[in-house]
Amino acid sequence: MRENIIVRKQMIIFGKVQGCGFRRRIRDIADQVGVAGWVRNNQDNSVTVEMQ
């Protein structure tokens, strides 16, 4: 019998990630592969991604 294993990861991404459609692209990829989570812009121009 195989157990379901849930993995949750959080990443903070730096670089040119705001104003270029980065959050939308991450959401589209997550939808394609069945990953749940959220993405948000931070005040220091980084983006936080949490996925499960």
C-alpha cells in the first residue's frame, strides 16, 4: 500500500520578478501540474511562493 505524501515548500525569489507577469506564469504552471498554493509580491521587490 502506498501512502500519500504531502510536501509543502516556500521560496523567496529575488530579481526581476515584478511587472513581468511572473506571478501569473507561476500560477499557470501550478495549474498545469496540479500544485496548490499562493504567490505574493513583497515590499523588497521579491516574490514569495508557497506551494503544496
